Amino acid sequence: MTPPDIVTLNKEFGLERRLRFSEGESGMIKVGLIFAAAKLELFLQGAHITRYQPAAGIEVLWMSDSALYQPGKALRGGIPLCWPWFGAHAENTAQPQHGYARTSLFRVSSTIADHQSTSITLTLDAAQAPWPDWKNRAALEFEIRLSDVLWMEMRSHNLSASTLTLSNALHSYFAISQRQQATIPAVTRLTYLDKLQNYLPQQQTCEITFDSEVDRIYQTPPASIDLLDQGRDIDTSIESWGNNNLVIWNPGEQKARQMNDFDDRGFEQMICIEPANALAQSITLLPGEYHRLGQQIKATRH
Ligand code: BG6
């Protein structure tokens, strides 16, 4: 898809000071949304949210200072969308990790600014799939609403004549003060598949800590998750829907160093908390069927 131009986008979809399109890093188009004191920034590539500030001085998401802003390359940090598969492709490892949505250019389908929120809906058409086995099979719509909370929903639509299995995730990178200060009480007592032990099933018997690398797929998580951080005066809560799993990831020191787009010490200041449908808990859609995966993030100063 040829990138649309900023003047046309602002004419068609811009909303005074509430929603503007502008040129971001490497000429990539970004969108700025405002609602009262809250600010949000996203890129059309990947419909990728890179910044969320519910109020001055509160930075909810972590973005790598070494992120590579290049067309066709996923941005490191913020909220990449993993779709139509999460992790490695089940049959073909030549296909990119976490699917093609995060590296594809989305089309803007609507924008609204009213007294309730400022919102944008973006679409990845089925014809845009870069892989023949996905061509014209599934479309993705992503709606974002900014109010005193950040609400988002991925809607997957099976456009093919046969049953479709897909996996997905809202791969959210949260900013924290220090990894040893953070925990997520809601996962205590859940079972998880440990990617670091070849997906060995494990039980979380005590509160999760982040002293070293963590890469886990939690099973049947509760709908409400709190991220506690003793080093920050901010309470963060996440409500999610449509997810069978919650992925929690921190690369630890060694893996962070191996990634050229990850700040060497960045692993100390982020945790990924990802509402997801993965592996055996992927979703199956009948022809014409939709699936909704969403989350609402609320961050306030205490
Ligand atoms: C997480 C996975 O969701 O994403 C990890 O559980 C993976 O295994 C991480 O390393 C980052 O993936 P990527 O493709 O963005 O480097």
C-alpha cells in the first residue's frame, strides 16, 4: 500500500487540535490524539501505539531509545499488535515472528472526537497479507479510544470460506521504575508455559519477580490485572477481554544486549504484559466470524 500523504489525511480525518497526522521518525506517519490532559501517539505502520500519557509527567509505556524507525521493521516498545499469529509461525519458520500486522501499513477508516473520547479506527485489509497462505483470508480492525483511560480492541474477521485458526497479542511494554520493584499479583497461583524451558507447564506458587529473564504464557488469567511498582507513585491496572492467555516477558540482561534495537539497560525499566491467544489456546473462527481481543489501561498517580 502506498503511504497516504499527511495533508490529505489531516483534511479527511484530522480533528482540530484533538487528532492530527504528522511526519515522524524516518518520514513515517504518526498520529497524535488528545483528550483533556491525556495524550497518545501512534504510527500508521502497525497501528503501533508508541506513547501514552494520561496526565503530564506520567509515561505509561516503555519505548526503547534504540528503537529502529524503518518502514517494514517492528518498533521496539509501546504496543505492537501480534497478528495473525503470535510467536513463531506454526508451520513455516521463514515467516516473521509475531505475524505481519506490526510491520504493515494500516488504513485509517474513521476518527471521532466527542465529549466522551477521542478515537481512531484503523484497518489492515485481507488483500494486504504479504504471505500467499494469508492472502484474502483475514482482516484486522483496530479501534483506539482515548479518554481518562486508554481503551483498545483488535477485531479479527475470517473472510475466507473455511475455518481459520489464528493467534494474537496486544504486546504491551509497560514502563517501570526498576524491575526488582515491580510485581503482578494476579498471576500468583496460575499455571503457565515456560518458554525458557521449552514450554514446560509450571505453577506460579509465589508472587512473580523479575530478577532475571522471564518469558511465560499464563493460562486462563483473570480479567483485571494490576501492575504494582514500589518505585513509582503510579497505579496501573489493565482490564482485558477475549484473551485465553497473558504473556509476561522481560528479556533480562543477556537477551537485551543481543537485540540491536533494545537499550542495553532497558530491561531494567520495562515489563511486557500481553493479553493473548497463543499455542493450543489460539482462536478458531468459522467463515464470516469475528473475534474481539481488547484491553483498557488505567494509570493514575496515588
Ligand atoms: C514475547 C515473546 O511476547 O515477545 C518472547 O514471549 C519474544 O519470546 C518477545 O522474545 C519479543 O519478540 P520480538 O519478535 O519483538 O523480538
